[in-house]
Amino acid sequence: DGGSGISLNDSPTLSLGENSRLRIDRFVYEPQANKLGFGMEVMQGTLSYLSGKIGAIAPEQVSVATPSMTIGIRGTKFLLKVKPVQ
């Protein structure tokens, strides 16, 4: 019984359910230099995501991948459930 929360400099909210696996592939937050980007892969489990400043300033620079798809994030909040690959 457990979960995790992750905090990053651009203030998103990432909450993982128990037995979840997540990899952050890319995180760039240098707004003064116009360098922004966030990419992650959810391999299994549940993720609740509320976008931070990167999602507000440059939503095209945010992506989430799973074993079967990749999505670009244009909204601000979603819940994702990924079943483990057998």
C-alpha cells in the first residue's frame, strides 16, 4: 500500500499509485533562455498529472509515452492507467 509524489521546478503535480513505474526522459526548464521540455514514460500503474508552467507556456513540449502509445498534452490534468506488458 503506497504511492509517490514527484515535484519539479516548474510546479507540476505527479502522483503515482502503488506498483507504478515511471521514467522521466526529458526535463528542461530554463524559461529565460526559452528552453522548455518535459517527456516521460509510464510503464505500468496509475498516474495523476496536473501540468506545471511548461504545460502552460509551451504545451507542445510536453509528452507522455506508454508501452502502446505516445500522447502530446494540451490540457492541464489527466489520469492514466497502464497495465503491465505480459
